[in-house]
Amino acid sequence: MKLRRTKLYLPGNNPNMLLRGHLFGPDGVILDLEDAVAMSEKDAARILVRDVLTRGDFGDCEVTVRINAMDTDLWRTDIETVVPCGIDGIRIPKVENPKDVALMGEALSEIESKAGIPVGKTLIFCLLETALGIWRSYEIATASKRVAAICPGGEDLRADLKTTRSENSEELIGPRRIVVLAAHAAGVDALDTVYADITNDAGLRRETEWVKQLGFQGKSVIHPNQIPIIHDVFTPTAKEIEQAKRIVEAAAEAAAKGLGAVQVDGRMVDRPVVKRAEFTLQRAGLKSGGEK
Amino acid sequence: MQTAQAGTLESMDCIVTVSESEKGRGITVSMEGASVARFGEAIVSSTKDTLKKMGVLDISVSVQDNGAGDLVLRARVEAAATRLLGGDAR
Amino acid sequence: MTINTAGRNIPDSIPGYGDVKHFEGHDKRIPEGNRYGKKNRASFNNKTDKTLPDIKAAISASGLKSGMTVSFHHHLRNGDFVVNAVMDACAEMGIRDLVLFPTALFGVHKHLTKHIKSGVIRQIQGSVNGPIGQLASEGGMEVPVVLRSHGGRPRAVTSGNIVIDVAFIAAPTSDRYGNLSGAVGKSACGSLGYAHSDAEYAECVVAITDNLAPFPASNIHIPQYFVDYVVTVESIGDPAGIVSGTTRVTRDPMRLLIARNAARLIESSQYFKDGISFQTGAGGISLAVAAYVRDAMRERGIKGSFGLGGITEFFVDMMKEGLFERLMDVQSFDLAAVKSIGENPNHIEISADWYANPWNAGCAVNMLDTVVLGATEVDRNFNANVNTEADGALLHGIGGHQDTAAGAQLTIITTPLLRGRIPCAVDSVYTVTTPGEVVDAVVTEFGVAINPRRQDLIDAAKEAGNIPLVTMDELIEKAEGLTGKMSPVETEERIIGVVEYRDGTVIDVVRQLKKK
């Protein structure tokens, strides 16, 4: 599993952030061609993002590009420009139809084979920013093998739900639960939306603790200062690490002896629990993350 | 005379303004900004190189620099020239 | 010409400066002879009032003549009225060819350019910046500027290398017999640390105040037995430019990232334990480093011994919280520091001699565990430049850079790798201010480069596991990859600035810029 605790948005027409955003140590970066770029600057941003992808450096970050929505006439040029640069994935905004995801999968395959990139390499991250998109989360998450994660929207979703932001985002509890359920049913990651109040560190921490408890693997990030806080929340406690170590060791021992089930601390441990423990160690930085 | 522009004056960016030049006049580059003292030659050569690769031979370029590196300068030159050639001039 | 140990090719004699003692290593020059002493004088009870009606009267009484050396301190910073007022008076009195010997100059002193152009000021021994720096860099001064550190300057004074004819000391409070205080008065600036050696060694000392207090004044920083005359003026400075208000820790993510890297390096080192002493500047990154270190001290229950240097509210609060036992204050930066130095006996005023002079029986920087400094550029040998900008103009003083770097056990330079397109890690700095032999680490947003001679720090940082270590070569390569190759600065042969190391040797020179 790949760590996706934090995905930092980098505005697509902002050289400073495009070149230095990865230095803040997020697990991934999202070069944004959509909302962060004015309509009149889409062309210039595309050229800049292409050059940064080709000549720039993103360290160990998972590199994705948020393209323009599929109901615009921009998305095809977006993927034709950025996919040949060899990115890890694209993030599609406002997904509400599984057919669009399938269509995107085909379009990506075509570009990949032309560019000499292994077909299927470019992952898809789906932003579900409408009630319909949330309602169809499972179908969307299973519409293409490329789908790596589904993510609920924030402000757009509130608007579509005919509601407004409340202090604890109660209006998004339902959608978040649906997305988590669908994501895990489909075997993809559930990644949460951004926390917009960039100076409210305590609020960010509370919300991150809450979505972690719901079952999200991470959050999108709009300001670098949010990264250490989110990582801190997702970093396992010393007690969790100790327990995970015991489980992984016991499982390895059992496997060596050819045993199926093992007991740790007086409780039976089966395969999913071992996987969970391995993931805990990975989050703690004690085990390197393999590809999903 | 047709002109086109790309870029911003945000940190590490530049504004590149291009305008049509008569055939045979070649590429002329003027520039201003804090890095000109030490990067003037680099700015001229990257600008010309980018335009030649696009097949643009006669054009007048003005660079207002606010710390753009080579990568960003080239992207802005390409964007401005593309706008000029594509008739997307403002 | 001689190549010094910082690798600079320096003439053996410089017009307007004289014979050069070449830099040979940070602790190599051994002083000779005795300390300088001013002429003896006697005072009796027939004169109990040193006040004079105005600045011109004081200039006359002091015996100041053309060609002499006058000194000033910079505790009033950008709010100072005194330097300009004294120079205006000298100009009106027909005094010329003065050597100006300030502890530092600020933007407000651009007023002096007219006195430089008209010949009232012939030379500046001290920092130049802004328009004066530009003027000097373009060849507008007849004699080269001589730059000294906050420790090098009192060394030059106490050793008699520079003889001050008249010291004009701006005093937020004075009584009629010349007891001076920085802590009280409408223009209070806190410590008067940089003025002490001038008071002690100048042939004549004139105090200029805007608060004449009844004798004896309170909170006396400079005592009466050094002061010859007292002048009262309407105002010695603008309080808004003298002290800043509360400085908040930056939220700029790039500065925070650099600061976090620097703080982790400190926390990983052997010095991060009870008794740690610490100096940072008041700049954005420095203050953020202090904030991270403070948090780590709280978390790990560590109590420090002293905070040194320019003191800010941040350090005052750390002392109040018990994270420092004492503050040793050569310069008070903000209102809270000014208030604290006047009230708290653990907040101690120190002179520049005490702070940083290498030629005494032990200055404060020698007891420093760690210092966080800035630089305009650093190079492959860890040499740091704080004097010149990318275009080659001499725009900044040395401050305490050389002194604290030499004194501290762990000297950290924090700098963004790029300022706009200008790289801050280069093959060879344009001007060597502080030699790489006293710099231990360079911290940037692209990683932390530790000087290879400090294997102990490298090991500790690796052990900590949370510090992005890189080599200096990697930083330079990274910077060049982003910026491309720089063209060299075009200069004339003529030397317009001499950068002295704190021991009075010449570490580098600055040449006149070629006309464009």
C-alpha cells in the first residue's frame, strides 16, 4: 500500500509552488490545472506544468495532475499534455458517471501506448463533488482498474446538497461515510477533502482525527503548514507500533512453521489483521511502502 | 502591431511580452529585473533557443523578470509566442 | 598580492587603507602591546554641570577639527536623528574630511550622501547600506570603506588601531553630569552595549539626549566619569524606528521549513541539553528556529543557561518561563526587551567588547553553544558572504556574524537556496565575510549540508533520522540546475571596500562596479 496521508495542491500557474511544493514533504502532490487556474491562463499553465513535470523534481512524492472536468473541452488536451510526461495519476473533478471513468481509462490507454508508457500505469483519482457522484461512489470506484482512490468534495458538494459549512461539517458526515464504505468495498483508498481554514491548526487536527477514525487514509492539503499536523495524526502511537510489531513477528513465525492462524496477546490473528499491522508499521515509517 | 503576453510578476515568475517583427529582423530581447545583472546572457540565450525550436525567427521579446529560473522563462516564452501565433493576442 | 587562507588574492597594500595584514586563519593572529588609553584628565568640584546649549557648542568644546574621526552607536536604528544632526552641524561649521566611525548605519542615514559628495565625510569605517552602499560601490567615495564586525570594531578601538577623536553618544536619558541610560526616556532603546568602548576610549565624549533627568539618573549604563559634555535636543529619534512592536513568528511555509530543519539539527546535537546557550537574530527564519527550539526544550524539560545578542521579546518570554537563566543583551530589539532590561536583574547589558572582542580575556560568544545566522550566499568551502548582493554592490555590514560563528560550538547558517533566480549556494562566494572554518552547517529548504570537518554533527543528524542531509556539492548542483549559470560581476580594479576579519586581518576586498 502506498502512503497517501497528504496530497498537496500546487496551483498550475504558480512556478514557486510547482518547483518547491514537494519540499514540504507531502506524500503526494497534485499539480492543479482546474480551479487554481483562471480560464484565460489554462494554456500557459498547461505548458508550465508540462515543463515542470519533464524537467522538475518531486522527490519521493506521488505525482498527480488535477485536470479540467470532463464536461469541458479542456480535459483531452490536459491529458494529452501531461500523461506522456510519465505521471503517477490524474485527478478528475466532478465525477458523477461511471461511464466517464471508463471513457477516461480508454483515453489514457491510447495516450500511454503512443507515448511508450506501460498501459494502465496512470492511475485515476475521482473527486465526487455532487450528490449524484457520492451516491454512485461504488460504481465509480469500480468503473476502471485504474481507480486508486475516491475523494468527497467540500464546498461544491455543500452547494449541491443545498447546505452551507457548519463548524464541525456535520453536513458532510453522511457523504464521508458513504465514500469510506464504497472505497473499502471497492478496494480503493478513501481520501478526504481539504480543510479550508488554513490558520486554524486546532480545527484541522480535530477534523483529521475524525476522518481517520471514519476510515480515510489521508486528506488533500491546500497549505504546506497543514502537512505536519496531518502526518502527526496519521502517525501511529508507540503502543500501536508495539502491538503491530508483535503481530507481524508472530505471523512471520507462524508462516515459517507452516501454520495458518496465530495468537497474539491471547487473541486470534488472521490475515486482514496482519495486513493492518503491516500498514501501521508503514505509517510509522518502519516499513517501506510497496506499490499498491 | 500584434502583441501577446504570458506569465505573472509573482515570485520566481516573469512576464514575457512578444510582438511581431518584420521578416529578417531576427529575435530581439529586452529585459528588466533583479536577476538581469547575473543572468542577462542566460535569459537571452534561453529565449532565443525556445523560439527557434518553435520555428519563430522574427519576433521582439520583452522579459520583466521576478526571479524566474530557466524552466519557467522557457515556458512563459513558449506560452506568449503560442498566443501570438495562434491569434490569441491581447 | 597574497592569497590568504580564505583563498582570496589580496594586495599587500591598499590605497587609502594602507598595509594589509593578511587573514591566516580564525585564531592565528596574536596581539602585541598594551591596550590603548585616552589622555588623562582631571575634574574638580568647581564644575558640576557638563551641559552645553546645542550640538554646535559641543562640537566647538570637543575640539573637533577637519580630518578627525567621529563615532556613533546604532541603538536608535532606523529612528536615529543624531548622526544626521551632528553631520549637518559639522557641515555648517566648515569641518571637512571627517572619518565617520559608526557601529552601523541604517536607511535613515541616506541623508549623509550629500555630506559625502560635498567632502564633509571623507571615509566611512563601518557598515554601509542602501544608497550609501550603492554610492560607495559605484566609486563615489575617495577612500575605501572599512568593514568590521561587532567584535572587530571594539578590538580596533581598545587596541588603538582606531583612535576616536570625538564620540557622540545618543542617550535616551542623561543627567547634567553625564550618567547615561538607554532604559528610560521617551526614546528608550534598552542596551547601550555598542557605545561602551567609544565612551571609554574616545578622546572626547559628547552625550546627546532628549531627556535630561535630575542627577543622579537611574539605570545607569554609561557612567559620568567617561562623559565630557552633555547636550539636550528636542528629540534624538523617532520611537517607531527605534524599537519594533511585537514580532510574531512567521507562518511563511518556506521559512518554517528551513527553521524546522535548523531546529532539528540543534536538537540532534550534543549541545541540546541542560545549560544550552543560544543566539538568533530577529529575522523571520531565526525567530522561527527559536520557536521550534523552545517547543523542544519544553517537551524534553531542558533549561538553558543564557540567550545572547540582540534580544527580542521572544527571548524575554523564554527567560520568564525559566528556559533561560539570563539574557546577555548588547542590543534590545523591541519594547518588551527595553522594558525587561530596565526591570530584570537577570537581563544583563553587555558591551560590544564583552560580547565579541577577540582581544580580551574572554568575550561572551566564546561561551555560546549555538548560533543561527543568515547569509546572502555560501560556497563549497562553507565560506559565507553577508556583505555584497548578487550584483556585487556592498550593501550590508558584518554585524556579529564573524564573532558568533567563531565563538559558538555549533554555527548554523540558514538561507533559502534561491532568492528569486539568485542562488545562495555557489561554487565560490563573491565576498568572504566569515570563513568556512567557523561555519558548521548550512540549512536550506532543499536540505541540510554539514561541514565535513564536523563528523560528530553528521553522525548525530543521521542518528536523529529526521534531517534531510545533503552535501554542499549537491546543494550547489541543485541550485545551478534551477537557475542556470551566472555571469560574473563586472568590476574595475579599484578597491572600494575592505572586509576585515574580527582580528583586524583583511579577509576580502570589494571592488568598484563597472559602469553599465
